[in-house]
Amino acid sequence: MSGYAIGDVPTVKVTTEASTVLEGTDATQEVLMSEAVVQVNEQDQVIGPISKFDAHYKEGKFHRAFSVLLFDKSGRLLLQKRASHKITFPNVWANSCCSHPLHSEEEMELKDALGVKRAAIRKLEQELGIHPSQVPVDSFDFVTRMRYQSRQDEEWIEREVDHCLVIHADVELKPNPNEVDAVKWVSKAELEDMLIANDPENVIAPWFRCITTRVMTDDWWRPGCTKSDDIIHDMGDVSHMLPTAIGADLAISMSEIKYLVESRIERALTHTKLDRLSGAMMHLIEGGGKRLRATLPWLVAKAVGDTHSGLLDVGAAIEIIHNFTLVHDDIMDDDDVRRGRPAVHKAYDLPTAINAGDAMLAIAFEAMAVAEGLEPELLPFLVKRIGRMVRMCSEGQQQDIEFESRDLVSEEEYIEMIHGKTAAMFLTCAEVGAHLAGADQDVVECMHDWGLALGLCFQLMDDLIDVLSDSDTLGKPCGSDVAQGKRTLMVIHALRQPPSQSKDDLLSVLGKGEDVTTEQVERGHQALHDLGSIDYAKAKAESYHRKAHDCLDRLEQNPAIRALRELTDYQLKRIY
């Protein structure tokens, strides 16, 4: 591997966007961003080549990496401070050498971890000037792997399956100033002092802190004592370990994990050999969606504690349950369209749709039971909370059905109904996310309250959107709530008003179903406006929006809360 020049490595052509983003950065580091590294899934299975830029930009992609811990014969560990020229994580103290194997035959070989060992030899020479003869491939011990992600700022993130290598050797150092700002040898006690000090002037790289505090053992310090394993240690999101980290916005935060959750959903719903049943279960999933409920447990956990892959499994289970409720809701409401495509009972048939919904509910609980990152003792809590959520959703749906045949529904009854039908899912996502993150009870209760306020605001806004949006935006016929006789807060408020022509216009369309014309629906909507009912519902939504922010104000502030605040504000922005 000696003599690998920058121009010799496999590359992936970077996009025009990448060139624009990298403009003004160090020229050498810019060139390195086109290196072809190895994109992998969570299990370290190869997906294909990806540029170093695409692996680290915005939401990033999981890719293979390595971390070398080089000890000298006296038992000291070599640390390097990454150069200020580095585009990702400059000026932080890290382990001896950390980088990525290239998407090449020699650096992807898995036998005896030869691929990552060869990559390590190449980078030790490039970064530290260590000649390959001083670090032969058979002198490395592969120890373990860890999976983590850590955000630097809005633009850059690490998302790696990191292969940990240990080597004991006396070497000559000639650090490359473009890569390394400083080096030092530390004893075990000196390393512990660095970790405890948490010095803002000497920041430790998040992956190195993960290695030292969660993976590394005393055996690593002794030659010939390391034991290898086939474990991938799940570190979750460790952005909080970087004091200068800047939180991502909502869109990026969701996109970081959306595809991970969706892969879990698809795997769960396509497990059956019955193609028609699988197709019916996947029908709405394939129609798209923001996957808000699926990503919410992770986003909450990131804001209040530790993340792990179990949160993704729980999020997937809740999203499957959410889609189960949509399948049955469309049947009960006799809606033909959902997310711009035929409802499941229209695309397939009524019995299949009912059966698909039932299967989805069962599959969701199965998915939680086999979740990778959940301790067995957590399952009773999860079953109880998710079971409560399903029951509350069913109770809320039943109330919604019964309200359609009642002349009078109180505002309190309406709030109780949407508490079950909609808010229960949001508060469960938030409560479960906080609990699984290891947050204390006060924080868990705070997130429960936030989820409740968010869910109530969400449903009020959904009701408003049905009145104020067009069919293309909704993905279903607009105004269907009024035509179906739904007792929304707007309708409840309007029916409390004294007799008037506007009230008569509303009554002429309310609950008339398919017998009403588009013009009549429009007059009904205008009546809601004239009666002040739309403004009344907006004000109520705004009050829950404020309550949600009050909950976030009670938390210890950190960059990850930014996404939760944006999610809170997003509810109002949906129509404003």
C-alpha cells in the first residue's frame, strides 16, 4: 500500500452542488472528498461505492470506517489532533488514525479484516508518515465494530460502522500538517484525565469518546491481550458529545433516519408469502408520507437522552399501527382516496383491506418483540403503552363515528375524542422515546405533555386544512369532513351560534354526503368563516402550540431540541 498517491485512489465524481459547497475549502481536502468509500447498511453489508462527500453531507449515509489505536512498547497510546484544514471535525483530538477503507477489492476484503487493515496502513503513512514496514498487516488486531452517527453542523455528519483496530509498535512519526495539527502519547491515566476534563480547548472526537467510554477495555493496553468479536455495538446518535455541535433542522433530522425506519417497515410487512396481503399492507406505505410518527421516538430520544436502534424499531411499529388505523378509517368513512391514490379497500377489496389492517396491528407488536436494541425488561412497558395507544385510538374513532349522528357535541367531548384518535399516538411516541432514552420521570412526563399538545394542535390543523385546502394538496376530496357530518371544533362552534343565513348554509351541507355539490360545500365553508368558527379553531390550535413550546422550555436546552421546536411550529405553518 505504500506510495498510494491521492490521484491513485478510486473516486466518485462529485456533483455540481458538491463543488459549490466545497468552494473555498482546503484544496487537498476538497480532492479527498471525491474518494470512493464503502456505503453499507446498519449490519455493515456493502451497498456500493459512495463519494466521501455524499457519505458526510447533510443527512449522510452509513459507510465503513476504521479507527486505529496505536500503542508504543511502553504502553502509551498515540493521539492526534485533526488539522484545521479538515472539512469534517477539524481541531478535535482523536485516536491514532481514523479514516475509511476505499471501495476497492483490496480494502474491502473481509477475511481477517484485511481490507480495513490495509486501509489503516495506507492512512497511517498518509497522515502520520509511518512507513508500512513499521506496521505490517499481521501486527494489527481487529477487536470489534461500532455503529454511530454524530452531527458537526447543518452540513456535515459522520454515520459510520467503525472497525476498531489495535496495534502495539514503536514507530517514527512525520505528521502531515494538512491532516494532523498535533500528536501526543498518553498513558491510561492521562487519557482518563482528558476524558474527565472535557476541556473546550481540547475537544475529543465523539467516535473516540465512544470507543474509550463504551467499548475499550484494559486489555487493549496490553500486547496480545485483545479479544475480537463479531458484535456491532450500537452507539446511536452521539452528536451531544461534541460541545460545538449545531443541531440539524427538522427536515434533515428526519431524513437522517427515515430510510432506516422505512426499511424496517418494509421488512416487517413483506415477510408474509401471500403477495396480495403484503401488497395491501404496503399500499399506503408506498404512497409516501413524512413518517413523522416513525421518526418521532428517535427525535425525542436525541433531545433528552441516548439513542439506539431499538427506537427505530419502535418507530416503525407505531407507523405500521398508524397505517392500520388509516386503512380502517377509510373503510368506516367510505373514503375512496388516501395520499392521492385509491384507498386500500378500493385498490384491493373490502375483506382484504380489513384483513390487511388486522395483520398490520399484529405485525407491529411482533416487530417490537424482536427489536434489536431493546432490553427484554422494557417489553412490558412498551406493550402497555402501545396497547393503551391503540385502545385510545379506537375509542376516539368510535366517538367520532357516534358524533356524526348527534345534533350537539360539546367542545369538551370533541377534545376528548381527538385526544384519543390523534393525540394519543403523538404523546405515546414522545413518552416512549424519552423513556427508552433513559430520561428521568420528570422529563418523560414533560414529553408526554408536549406530545399531547402537539397532537391536539395537529388534529385541529388537519380539520382546518380540510376546509382551507384544495383536493390536490390534501390527496383526497376537500371538504369531505363537512359533507360527512364530522363534528369538528369549527362545526361545534358554528352550531352554537344564533340562527342566521350562514348557519342555514352550513346545515344544508352538513352530513349530506355525496348528495351535495361542490358549490354547496363551498357555501358551507364560507359559512364557517362568516360565523367566526375558522378563527375560533385557529386560536385553539395556537393555544396548544404555545403549550407545546412551554413544555420544550422546561427541558435542558441542546441542539437536538431545535428539531422538536421546528416540528411544533410546523403544525401552524401547514396553513399559514
